[in-house]
Amino acid sequence: MEPDYDIIIIGGGTAGLTAAQYGARANLRTLLVEEMAPGGQTLVIKDLENYPGFPEPVDGFELAQKFSEQAERFGAEILNASVTAVEKQKKLFQVETTEGTKSSFAVILATGAQHRKLGIPGEEEFSGRGVSYCATCDGPLFKGKRMLVVGGGDASCDESSFLSKLTDSIIHIHRKDRFRAQKAIAERVLKNPSIEVRFEHELVEIKGDSQVEKVVLKDTGSDRTYEEAVDAVFIFIGSIPQTELVPDVEKDETGYIITDQCMGSSMPGLYAVGDVRVTPFRQIVVGAGEGAVASHCAAQYIDELKGEAYE
């Protein structure tokens, strides 16, 4: 039985869009399914300064549009829909979407990860009312205000630096005694006069009336708990990989999909790219490279299924 497509890509971030481009360019019938706008987290990056080929910072929204346009120019189809299930039946995958069931020889999972939450009192209550997980999205709403940033990785330091362009009153806390972010990124925060860094601190509670007004912080070094007045709380403590569609593939202890060097999962024909897979470095350029590799390897896999592999 001939499937609807050769490759179906689930998720339209830069990893998924690159996979779509390389798949279509290899003359494979390629479908990308994305429930939101193609581009993923790249859409909300205002100044992307480390993407190769752009000596000056590039707007993430514009870059994402170029990724999407390029994939479509090579012939990839982009379907705006949600995927509800993925099932492999013999040699074919059946991908159930809100726009009907689509079949393919191979599937590339590029569903990314969602922001991890602290689970403390006030976090859910004030979400969208001072609590945010995206500085570029919500930071301008609190221009000139006092902000709290929580986290110690690359994302938290990048977002803290971005927010410092909007206010000179930022408190950045991390539960450890130093940042785990890349040294250059961490140094920008530590040397920024608009950012007060407090290590060995935890956010215990968020308080307010209709909006965030103050937080309860714990200094774990001295075991002291105190309140601090702030207008907004930005939380960046990692992500949860979106792997619910493929419960049977092999994952690590934190839920990220384990792949080989071809981005292949433990299920033949199913590939994982971007923030959903185990990787030592989560960056846009890395995800793009993984998307290219996955499509190349998927093409070889399809040739083998068809008995057309080059000997």
C-alpha cells in the first residue's frame, strides 16, 4: 500500500522546518504538521545573535518565516492541525490529526519541549498577570518595573539580559552557588549593573491582589525567608519534552528521546530532532542540523523499504 506521504514531520520549529526542507528537496513527498504558526520558539526571539551567517542580530520571527518559505519553495506541505496519535502498522505510520489521518513511511518528531513550572503557591493564579515564561513576549509589559528572574541556565541568563534593556531593577535568583549557563552568557548577567544576582535562593511563593505584587524568597545559605516587592516574575527552570505521542520509544530518565547519530529512535522509521531528543546542547543551529540529518537518514530508510537502496 502506498502511503499519503513519504515523510510526515510533527512540529514546525526550526528543526522541523529544516527537516521539511531537506525532505522535499530530496524529492520526497513531505508533510509538516504544526498546530500553531511555523517557527516554534524562534518566533519570540527578538535579537538572535548567534545564528551562523548573520554578523548582526537577526529577528527570530523573520528568520522563522524564511525557514518556512524555503521549505514550501522546495515542495513541502504545511498543515495547520494538531496531532492526536501516532501508530505504526507494519511498515507504515498512521498519523491522526484534527484534519484527518495521514500515512507515511517515516515520521520525524520535532515537538519540542514545554516550560517547566515551579509548582509553588501563586504561580498558576498569577500566570498571565505578572508570572511569565517568556521575556520577549511579556517583558515590554513591565518596562521600568521591578522584575524577578528565576533560573540558572542559558535561557534564564539570556532572558535576564533581554529584560535589563527594559528596566534597571532586576533580581536574578538561582538555587545553586553559580550559574550553569555558558560562561560568556553568565558573565553578561554578572557584569550587568541592572541585574542583582542572588545565588542560593529559591522562590517560595508569589503574592498579590489582581497582579503580582511581591514574592517570598528563601536564602538557603542562611535559611532565611523574606518578602520582596516585584511587579513581574519570569521563570526559566528547564523544559519538559513533548513525547506523549510516542510512549513506547526509548527515553532517558528525564523523558527525552534517545536517538542514534541518524536521529533514529528505538522504533525504526521514527526520528526525533530538536528539543525533544537527548542532546548536550539545545540551540536553534543544532536543531536545524538535526533536522537535515533526520531527513537524509529517513530517505535512506525509505529506499531500503522500497528495495531501492544504493549498494
